Amino acid sequence: MKKELIKSIREKEIQLAKLREHVDKSSVCSDLYNKVVLQKAILKKELDDLNKNKFADKVRYLFPRKKTLICDYFKK
């Protein structure tokens, strides 16, 4: 899964490099360029989610965080 995402991201980068030359020439290329940029961003987010340590995130939510109130700043 991870290798497939990396391969897809590289393909999107190649597409962007080819489209970058023609972005100013037509609106169709500009729209396609924007779509590819969004697709690449989605793929990068999916890759980041795979790399993220999900166990650590679950443990963080189990422990309550100390909330700082505004009155805590004015205590002497």
C-alpha cells in the first residue's frame, strides 16, 4: 500500500512537470494542473496517515489534558 502511494505521488509529480509548461497557454491545462495538484495532496495525506503512529494518538486521548483557565494567568 505504501509503495503504491509513493509510486502514485511520483506519477503526479511527472504529470505536474509536463503540465507546468502549458498552464499559461490554455484554461483546460490550468484546470487539469489544479486537479492533479489536489490529487497529489490527497495522496500525500494518505501516506502521512499511514506513517502516523495510531497507537500513540489513541493513548493521548485517554489521558485528560490540563486545561488552563484565564484566571490561572492572574494568580500570584
